[in-house]
Amino acid sequence: MLHRRVYNPESLPEAKYTLGPFGVVINIAALVYTAFAFFWSFWPNKSTRLLEDFNWAIVMFPAAFFVATSDWLIRARHVYFGPVREVVVAVGDGNRVTT
């Protein structure tokens, strides 16, 4: 989204709420912070190597990623169709209302 917002903003649908000119800056700051937090989330809390002090994030993240990817490849891609941009509602008198 950030790439499209910077290089091809006319291809995005109009937003209901906007951050104005600060939106891109806020998104860049959020991505930098996320990358920083993601990097440090796998480090142990202590330098000792005991099972009680082990940071299980390094095991659980790849496991959750594997389960989610397997579910997507086997089942979810056949039942998920993404967000709807336009909804057409049929009214009783035959008129069409687009929301």
C-alpha cells in the first residue's frame, strides 16, 4: 500500500478517512518500528541458556507461519474472495441501489 500510495496514488480507491500529507510519513515510521520490533522479538531475555528462559517466539513464529500457509494452500484460497468494493442491493420496486 505504501508503494502504491507513493508511486501510483490514483490507482487506490478514495479513502473515507485520511491522514493527509502525514499519512506516508506515519506509514514509513510504522514500518521502521515494526521491522525493529520484529528483529528483537526473537532474542532471548537473558544470556543464560536454560529451558525456563528460552524465548519460544523463535519456534512458534515459523510453526504458526507453516500452519497458516498450509491452510491457505489447501483450503482457504478456495473459500476467501477478498473485500467487496461495490454492493448492489435490489429494492422491492425493481430499482437498483449501489452503496
